[in-house]
Amino acid sequence: MTPRKFRTHHRVSFNHLDPFGHLSATNYLPLFLEHRWTAFRDEMGYDYATIASWPIVFYIRRVTQEFLIPIFADEELEIVSWVVSLGKLDSTVRSEIRKANGKIAATCEFELVCMSKETRRPTPWLKDVVARLFEDDILPVTHHLEDQRLGATAC
């Protein structure tokens, strides 16, 4: 399976700056998170109501960020992300913040766990969600997500 690369565009605003005019280190993670949810909505077709209706939630187990070059006020940025590993119950997503000149300014990796809302225990991913994370074998949207959990042999 080939992971889909999701892209969003952002501009650094004044309230995101530190006293030196750089994007504050505390604002990188919110940008990466906003990017993922924007991609879910705009590129995967899942609005908040749909996501909230699922029997699962995603928990972030670990975040690793690397700051490579500074980002300044009013810079236009592209954030790109894709799944780098997918297990039965967890996954790793890599994200990059790219400047207008294409240089990578920062990277982030999220380790996510898929959890059941009912049991609050790890549970398999929904098939429809997994299909939309990859370019191959895209499944149609379905409203019967409770029957779509991946089995032990799916990943």
C-alpha cells in the first residue's frame, strides 16, 4: 500500500511568535495537529460530526519533533504528512513543515493508538479510515462503521 500524502497550507501569525520573531517552539505541535484534522476533513471527507460518531478515538502515545531551521512571521508554510507504519492497533505518522522554498523547517512523528470508546482499550482501526490513508484500494464511505474494524490478519 502506498501512503497518501496530505497537504495543508498555513501562514505564521503574530500570536505564534517568540520575542525573537521566530515561530515559538510551543506552536509547532498545534500546527501539526491542526494539519492532521484539516486533512481528515478536507482531503478524506470526514467532518467533526462523523469523527465524533465513530466507536473509536485516536490517542497520541508519543510525539517526536525536530526543529531544523527557524520559521519567521508571515512565512507561508506547507505541512505534509503520511503514515509510515500501520499495525493492527497503532500507527506512526510523519509530518514535515516546508517553507515556500521547499526546505524542511521541522519534522514530527506521532505514534497513535486506536482505542475503543466503549472499553477504553486498544482496538483495531476502522477499514474505511485505513483505506483513505493509502492511495491503493480506496473504499467507499459507509455509514455502518461499527462493522468495519480490522481483523487480526488485516495489517
